[in-house]
Amino acid sequence: MEAPPPIRSIPLTCSGHTRPVVHLEHSVKQPDGSYLLLSSCKDGNPMLRDWLGDWVGTFLGHKGAVWCAKLSGADGAARAVSGSADFSAKVWDTYTG
């Protein structure tokens, strides 16, 4: 029996943040093979990206570093929540911000 080919890893570079990214969330894989990425960053602006790393939107409103963010729902496309060093948590609509 022949061994399966090794898994190939390709780095994904997504520009946009001005400070270090401290957390990365991803949605459940969709039937079309895609998913969403949500990055938490010390710049206070969580960013939503598609599965290729292309920018979808930035959630503006925190006044401190965003330490963690989570996508809700099976597809991750309904809501997002973020927790910040400004002592707040915010719930976002991923379609409208």
C-alpha cells in the first residue's frame, strides 16, 4: 500500500492590522469548501476575512486591544462577538457590522 502524500502547508499573510494578532477564529467549513476567519488584534479592530484571507470587513468600536473573538452559528456568518481590554464585549452582525 502506498503512503498518502504529505500534507502541504502554505503560509497565509493578511495585511491590515497595525499590531500583533492574538487570536484567530474560523467558522465551520461550508459545503463549497470555504470558511470565514476572524482575527483579534491589539489594535482593537477585529477583522473578518474569507477563506483565502481576503478582507471582508473590520468591526470598529473598541477602545482597547481585542483579546478574543468568536463566530456564531454553524456557518459563522450570522454573528460575531469580541472581548476587549476596554472592559467591553460587543456582538456584531457579520453582514452589516
